[in-house]
Amino acid sequence: MTEKVRDREHHERLFKASQSPIRRQIVASIGIHGKTREELKNELNLSDFQMRFNLDWLIKEGFVVEEGGKLKLTDDGIELLEAG
């Protein structure tokens, strides 16, 4: 297994993601099993704007992917989850 290179940009993205309580909640809620958008929205009781804004950011930055209607964490998302 090859080791991923962790550069400054990667650490800055992780830091920025971890600074948002809503983004941390989203990542924790998705967890290792994944969730649908509806499950996530209902569990976290977020407004449509909060959900869309923060989830879109997490997807754009590579922490979350959507596959088959389910949100799942990427390797970076799992790293963020483990960082607490």
C-alpha cells in the first residue's frame, strides 16, 4: 500500500473543514456507513441552506462523495472523522 502525500494544501483543507461545527457534524453523521441526503438533513435538523452550502463544500473539497444516492466519506473524509 502506498502512502499518500500530505502537503500544505491538504492540511489547510483539513483545518478549514474542521473549523466548521456543521461540517464536523455532517462528517460524523455520514460516518463509515454513509447516509442519504434526507437521512442527514433529518438527523441534523439543518436548514436547506446550511445543508446545501456545507455539503457542497465537503463534496467539492473531496471529503464526501455521492454514490448510488448515498453520501459516503472519502479517505480524506475518514481522516477528518478520525481527527474528531
